[in-house]
Amino acid sequence: MSANATIIGSVTRQPSAEDLGGLATVDVLEIRADLVGEVDLDELRAHFGGRLLYTLRSRSEGGAGPEGGHEREERLLAAAAVYDLVDLEAQRDLYPEILDQIPPQSRIISWHGKRPDLAALEARFAQMSSEAAHLYKLVSFAESPRDCLPPLVLLHHLDRDDVVAFAAGEVATWTRFLAARLGAPVVYGAVGKPPGAPGQPSIRRLEEDFGLPELPPVRRLFGLVGHPISHSLSPRLHNMLYHSLGIEHLYLPFDVPVFGDFWLDVVETGSLHELGFPLSGLSITSPFKEIALAVSGAASPLAERIGSANTLVRTTRVWEAETTDPDGIRGLLAWHQIDPAGRRAAVLGAGGAGRAAVFGLGIQGAAITLVNRSPERGRRVANDLGVAFLPFEEFDPGVFDIVVNATPLGSLAGDELPFDPEAMAPHGVVIDLAYLHDGPTPVVEAARRLGRTAIDGREALLYQAVPQFRAMNGVAMPIDLGRRILGLEASGSDE
Ligand code: NDP
């Protein structure tokens, strides 16, 4: 049976009706009074039935509140009279005038600081826990993968159910999810924007991508490595598949500025294994597909030929590299019953996605032209891949049967479109590899309005994940389930 985490929703601005409407899974609402000021609690309690937490994060611990003195004391004591919980900073709030007025069951004793090692965190916890509290919270700001590990090791050593410890920062979001598997009873999420701390995911993301508050058992870890990756739907796809299929795995977002740091400090050290969670497979995205191939101990012939890997799977001996990107294109064309053999195809973009699209279409016999903004890179890649090249300004979509957009252009509302869909041939098909979370991109919408066949980048994501999912988990992905998780139309064929 699944355990459940307590979700603490962090409020950093006056909450809107929309913010307050999305709190079904939130148990505790944290009012960041250092950012939002004092709020009308009657109004808040009318919309929210859970506990309320008052936090006056000081400037030296990453907030905007006072460091100490009369104002701080007065605000904390006033809050204690009306809030269920009050966050007390171990470095400034643990003195008799405050402790006498705020009972242990109402205290969260917290510490936020820069990159300490394990010994420093252990010493800090010893100091904090000399005062009784409902919960102890330790957050260290991380700049690199190595900084992410000490809070998790601390939790593992302490083995308590009244301590939450994780690393903050975009590179460390994953530690929040692992902390919940190491006994931390709460997970913080952002209610609205901005988040309460760098790397804090939204409540919606906690629910939709990680299935929180449920905490089903986890035996093995997987994840996505790239930079940046906060827009990726891969965690949602993999975790929701695990959830539906009863697979005891967890898929984490490893946002890694430098691949080598992650590889040496997290993967090769076996540190996650030591915490009880062996890291067993990785999806690799931009800009690390080439280096992923280089660090692997064995590679498939296709990965060798393309010169990049989007999948690393840990076998008993080594990390094996594979590329499933060409399958992304192949799978979606098959789903839409489009045979590219002998058709004229243009691929816009010469980055990793563009190269994979050229391979996917080339394997199936299309006549390909690579189109790129920067002619030097475009020509070089086209030469490498043995296809024709055209500069962006000379591109005419009307002369192609299939147009693949492998640039980020046109993926945001208000963006310039990568090309004019009206100029496409009436039978032309557009495949936009860029994708949005909640619906088609503007170029896909525009092409569909004109009656063209337009395929969404979420489909490419899905089909490259099909072989990846099998390689990582040893079972096939039910395609319709994957389509539904990504908000795509399903065929009913899984049933
Ligand atoms: P890269 O950064 O490797 O390459 C980006 C490409 O887009 C380059 O060719 C670049 O041209 C071009 N480009 C960028 N900005 C512009 C612009 N303003 N005008 C014209 N061309 C531009 O990115 P990726 O190849 O990794 O990804 C490209 C897109 O595909 C992204 O939106 C990504 O999210 C999406 N993607 C989708 C996947 C899926 O499964 N659906 C998988 C992988 C990626 P230049 O060489 O001149 O800089």
C-alpha cells in the first residue's frame, strides 16, 4: 500500500482565486509573510480547510524578512496566536521569549544555508534538535550535483519521521522527491508564481508529474539528464506509466549544467545505490547526447552511427547506450499512416532533434533537405548526414511533402512561426517537434486550421520513449495509456 506525503503549498504573493482553487492535495498552506506580507486569514480559511503555516524567512536564509530584533519577534508572536504552525529559524528565533509562547507542536525549526558537507549538516541538526519541534527542516543551496547529496545522506543516517532535508536550486529539484522516500514527511510545492525557493516545483507538477501525495514503494531510480529540462514531459510520462502499471520505479529530473560533474559525483560514486535506490537508467537530452555515448561502456550500432545516445541503461556490467530518437519519427508516421518513402521532406534545425529527424526519415527512404538558420552549422551537419542543405531564408514549404520543425521557434504564444503554414502544399504534413504541456503549438494549430495534417511534438516524445521504456523496465508501454498521459488522442487499441 502507498504511504502519503503531506504537501505544503508555499504562497509568495496574494493568492488569486485560481491559486486557491488548486489546493485539493495541499494539507498545509505556508504563507511566506516575508514576501506577501500579512494576509487576511478569515478569507484564507474560507477557501482552505487545512493547517496554516507562517514563515518569515530572513534575508540571510534566502527570504526578504528581518534578521532579528523587535519587528521579527512581534510578527512571529502575533502569528503564533492565529496560525497552526510557525517556522522558526534555528539561527535567530530559538530564545526564551519566543519558545515560551510557541509550543513544540506548533514549531517548524528550520535552517537554510550554502552547500555544507555532511558533518556540518549533522552538527546543525544536533543544535536544532536540542529544542522540541513538530518538524525540523534543513535546506542547503546547491550549485552542482555533488551539493545535492549531503541532505539526502543526512536523512538516510537519521532515519526519523520528523525531519525534512533537501537541496534547493534548479539543479537539485530531484532531491525533494528522494527526500520523501527517505522518511521526510512533507514535500513543499509552489502555489502560483514565483516559487518559494529556486527549484521548488508547482503543486500541479507534484501531482501530475510525480503522483504526489501518494508515495508508492520505489526499488529503482531512473531519470532525465539535460539542461535545461524544466519544460520536459518525460517525468510525467514515465512516472504516470509506473503508477498505472504498478512498477516500483521513480523517474527524476536531473537538471545538470555540466554532464561530467553528474557522471562522476552521482553516477560513478554509486551514491544513490548507497541510499537504497540504485540508479538503473537515464534518458539523455540536449546538450548531452554525444557525451552520453562517450561515457557508455557499450553502444548499439545505431547509436554509434548517429554519434549520440538518448538512453543509457545500467546492465550488470556496464552502462549501455542506445538511441531511440529515430523511432520517435518512425512511430508517429506509422500512427498517422504516413509512408515517407520517396517523399520530399524538409527538416528545419540542425541540432540534436533535427539530426534525429533526418535519421528517422532517411531510414524510411525520404528525400531530405536540411534547413538551418546558421549556414555553416547547417552545411556541416547536412554533409555529415549526406543530405541536401538550404539556408532558412530560401526555404519554401510549398515544395515539400513533409516539413519537420526541429527548432524551438513558434512554440510559445506570440512567437514568430518557423514558416508560414499557408505556403504549404495542400497535401503537406507538418511535424512540430517542439511541444507545449497543455495543447498543440501555434504552428500545429495554424496548420490544422488550414486543413493540413499537423503532428504534435508530444507524439515524437512518446514514440522515442516506447523502446526506451522497454529497455529500462523490461515491459512494453501500452501506447494508448502513454498517449492519454500526454493529453493526446488515444485509439482504444490498448483495451
Ligand atoms: P538545439 O539547441 O540543439 O538546436 C536548435 C536548432 O534550432 C538549431 O538548428 C538552431 O539554429 C535553430 N534555432 C534556434 N532558434 C532559432 C531561431 N530563432 N530561428 C531559426 N532557427 C533557430 O535544440 P534541439 O535540437 O535539442 O531541440 C530543438 C527543438 O526540438 C526544441 O524545441 C526541443 O524542445 C524540441 N525537441 C523535441 C523532442 C521531442 O521528443 N518532441 C526531442 C528533442 C527536442 P542555429 O544552428 O542557427 O543556432
